[in-house]
Amino acid sequence: MQVRLPPAVLSVAALTYAHSPLHPPALDQVSLHLPAGSRTLLIGANGGPYSPFPFAVTHLPIAGKSTLLHILAGKRLVSTPGSQVVVKGRDVFRDTPDGITYLGTEWSVTPNMSTPAI
């Protein structure tokens, strides 16, 4: 019996991404399929070798949560052969759909951004 999945609003296939050729991939062969209306948690260790915090433990494997969110918002180009990132049926790097953005944590530490502005 073949299971039929509902249409994905977000689809990632065979995604591999390294911040630099000198570092191991932050994401390695990640695939996911999220239908409209679904809820998903990204859970993993904070920081990593690219953390802006000098006290971050850099010898632990990085989870890649922020990296994945940057990629899903089209903020980082993935050129690994076979990797595919589609949101709302569109390639996020070449045809980013309306309503897609990534704020990250930077907004919370920016002096001119306050809770009433959000």
C-alpha cells in the first residue's frame, strides 16, 4: 500500500549545505515535507562554530536550525547538485514566494526595534 502525502507547502530534498568548503556541512542530506497547516519544531544545540558568542562551545556538532531557516527564506543560495528547496511550489532562490521572511534573533538585540514595533 502506498501512502499519499498531502501537497507540501514546504518541501526540501537532499539538502546539503556547508558554510565553507573548509568546514563539515551544517546540513547533510536533509529532506522534509510539510503540508499546509502543519506545525514543526526545530530543536537542537545552540551556537556552533559560527556563533557570534565568544563563549559558545564550538567542538560540538552544530544543529543547523538557523541555517535551515535562512535557506528556507531564500537568504542563502544552495548549489549542491540534487538539493531542492521549494516553498509554496516555488524555488526560494530564484522565485521567492510572497510572505516569506526570516527575522532570526537579530531583531531582538537591535536597539531601534522594540516590542510595540512588532
